[in-house]
Amino acid sequence: MSFFMQAVGDSAVKIQFQDDVTPSLNRRIQLFSRKLYNHRIEGVVEWVPAYDSLTVYYQPHQIRYRDLCQKLDQVFQLESEANEAGGGLITIPVVYGGDNGPDLERVAAVNELSADDVITLHTRNTYLVYMLGFLPGFPYLGGLDKRIATSRLEEPRGKISAGSVGIAHEQTGIYPIESPGGWNIIGKTPIQLFDVHKENAFLLRPGDEVRFSQIDETDYKMIEQQISDGTFKIGTVIKDAKLS
């Protein structure tokens, strides 16, 4: 795998991978991120993985740019460890259509499908969390069936409620908090993706995999109540993404 490093201002290094954006590349970026966690470099503050890059922020008075690049390359070359296995497989329940999915019919019409076809295709695949961005905990999910890929709305909505599940081009995602947005909203989940009061504020992280499961309004209200009562537990299967 080829990559190069470049300075981003005076306190960050961008590691740019030159491979095509694929699940395999992204998993290697997540593995590199976990190596950085296990092999801390003095002076490094944080790092942010993206589709085909990873940006490392550092304190220039603690470590020089050239020295940091050398250490980053050393960490990258390290053998993977057992505790650097991959993320989880998480199932997200979604109620589709109606007031919860006002753009479901639009996605169906644009792609010459029925609403049921869109739901079937959306719940069939397993999606990879390539990165978080835009909003706290907003997952950019790759793996959408191209038969339901749909361009963004020409006029974004001023308010989209938390939990809304949308499609934009060949991606799907979930709004973690209320926000303006231009994605096609096809459903809504009662699951909280972002909770500032929790130690781990984000439900999902880059490298996780997501599946969607269709529920009805009754299920939605029941899960919503269980979340409020503190009795709901979302299922997570830990997957081994160790790469040689």
C-alpha cells in the first residue's frame, strides 16, 4: 500500500493513501488508527481517519515534523496485535416511509422502483462506516445498492430530526442530532447515535459495520420507551478485521 505524508499547517500531518477508496483500504486505515492508539507517540494530540487518509495533529514544540513522520512510518510498519481487531456489526432498527421517511417515494420514483423495493434493497446490505463527520457521530456508510442511489435534494430542509436515515448519491447515513440537511430521508430510527452524557458519546465508529432492520410504528414507540427507561440494549457483534 502506497502513501505519502504532507504538512497541514504547522501542527498536523496528513497521511494520504494512493489506493482507490475501497472497504479494504478503509479497514487498513482503521487498523493504522488503532496502532496509533496502542503505540502512542509523544506530542501527538489526536488523529482523524477519513475515506482515504488519516490526519494526525501534534504539538510542534514537543516533536518536530520530520521526526513525527519517521515515527508514523515506524508505527505503520508494525505487525498487527490481537487487540487491534476490528469494529462491531450493529443492527439499527428503522421505521420507513410516512412522516418518518418523507423522501421514500421520491427515491422509489427516481429509480423506477416501488417503496417496498427501496426498503428491501436498503435493508439487504451490510454497510461500512467509512468515517464520522458533518455532525457529531454522523456515519458515512458505504455499500449502498446502486439501484437506490439518489442525488441530494435541490433545496435542503431547514430541519431534519435526530435519527433520520437518508440517502445521498451512493451513500446512506443517519442524522445523530437535529440539523438542516439535503439527504433524501427514507426512514427514522429511535436509536441514539450521539449522547454527550455518556463516556462513549458515539454509538458508531469508523470501521464498524451496520445493518438496517425494518420495524413498524409500534416497535418504534416500544424501543423509544425502553431507551427512555434505560432498559434497551442494542446488539453488537465484534468482528475480527485484523489484516496481514
